[in-house]
Amino acid sequence: MKSRISAVLLIAGLLACRQAPASQAAAAKTPADPAPTPTAAQAAPGTPAAPAVKPVPEQLPAIVARVNGDAISRDEFESAVHSLEARNGAPVPADRRDEILRGVLDQLVSYHLLEQEAAAQKVTIPDTELNSRLAQIRQQFPDQAAFDKALASQGTSEQKLKDTIRQSLMVTKVLEDEIGPKVNVTDKDVQTFYDANKEKFVQGEAVRASHILITVAKDATPAQKAAAKAKAEALLKQIKGGADFATLAKANSQDPGSAQKGGDLGFFEKGEMVPAFEQAAFALKVGEVSGIVESPFGFHIIKVTAIRPPHTLSLAETSKEIKDFLTNQEREKQTEALVDALRKKGKVEIYI
């Protein structure tokens, strides 16, 4: 079987070419403070340490693994890693390199096993289904030139992409046939999960707020910072004079994530925003507008539009999400079982 990049990672990497630049994505999160990624040092007392991960050598051999004789090449492995980085919009963090690269290799092994199973079952995909999926991907791009550029950035062509999509659909069909009948989440399962995890459905007090942000760069001069504050103060004066908050936000706010929504940030609980913003927002009553609030992002004017008291979500409010969660959990479990069975009856050789 010819070596190929994992279809899932290739398509994800291709579509990542349509995502906003990292700086824009970060700005869209304003003024939320990104949650830190847990580390081993933050593990709860008494939690067993995770087993050590075998280091992945810096210099990789031409063949990193074989699955029933089918080679996983260095190029395929590196392409899968690059696709993962493109999807996440960031390189693999150095302190998690071995863990993440081992995970990518494990995914490639699993994918090859499933591809081989699809071939053994002589799974076929109608051209209509293949072309429909290709059209869905092509529609993510403004024109053919942008689509071709994205393909080139992934080191592939439209024909290779079609081959990849066909393999992906074949694997999907195997999973549907082998796993679908085994996944059956009932209303009783949903009720049981809800009853056993009610604390997970408790929502704290939340406010819905809109804001106007005038950004200040980290390296801004005192004059630039003063100019930004003066602009915010002029806008606040207009609001106090009766100007419409949403209209001013659309025209002046420099938060790309909320400006076109009239500054609306939706509901948020304590702990989701940077401290200065949060303190000001939770001190306001519905309809009230703050003074000038300074945060690491710049100067904000905040208006609270609703307050939601603490409450526990009902089963009716959460049943769909619970069912989706339990269904995905069961699918993952059944997929792992299928892949494990394929591994046991096959031969997987890892060379790194």
C-alpha cells in the first residue's frame, strides 16, 4: 500500500490555511484571559505521575514505522506533524515534543490499520459522495487560485487530495459499519450521567456585557497611550450624552471579535476575563455604563446588558450535550477497541 499522509490531518491542515493569523485570533479573544495549560507540576496531590515518554530522536530515519509491511515514512510523519501545527496555529511546544510526536505516530499507525481494513473489506466510495466532499472543502476558499495555493502549501495537488478524501471516506465507512451498531446511548444513560454529575451543571453568576475597546500596544509610547485614552474618553462623553452604545462600538471598537456585534461579548462568569475588566463588569447594574477601564489590552468602556444569577442547568437544558458527549465517548471507546484488535492480529513495527 502506497504511503500517504493521514487524510484527517491533511484536510485539517489544508483548511487551516483559511484561519486568521495568530495575532488576529489572539485579538479576537479580548478581553478574556486565556486559561493556562495544566502541567505536571500542577497535578493534584496524590495523582500518580504519568509514565515517561520515550524520546523521539531529532534525526529521523527514512522509515519511522511499518504497519503490516506498509511503511510510514519520515516525510509522512513530518507532514502530519506540520498539519497538526497548522491546525493549531502554533508549533509543537518543546516541553511536550515527545508526547505530541508519539501521539501523531500512534494516530498514523491507527489510520494505516483502518485503511488496510477498508481495503480488505473492499469498501467503495461513489464518485458523487467524493465530489460532494471535495466541493465542501473548495467552498471554504474564495476562488480557485486560493484553493490551489492552499494545496501547494500542503505539498499536494487536487488529485492527491481526492485520493486522500476517498481514503478518509473509506475509513469513515468502516467505522460506521463496525462501530455504529455498538453505540447506543439511551435516555436512561443521559439521566444517570446527569444525576451523578449535577455539580458539573452548576453555573455561577454571569453578566452579559458589551464593550468598546481602544487598544494600546505593549510597546506604546506615553504619547500613544494618552491618545488612546483621550479617544476612549471622547467616546464615553458621547455615550453619556445619549449616543447609542452599539453604534459607537461598531464604528470605533478595536476588538475584532465583538465590534461588529455592537460590542456584545455574551455571558461570562467570574474568572473568564482579565481582572480589571471583570471587576468593573460585575460591579455594574443592568443598563449601566462603566468609566474608562484600563487592562493589558488597552482602554475599555463597558455596558452590562443582563445579569444571570447562579443556577443549576436542568436535564432538559443539557440532555442533548450529555447525549453527544456520551455518544462520542462510546465511539472513541469502540474505535480504540477496533484498532487494538487490528493491532493484535497484525504486525506494527516502530523504529524510533
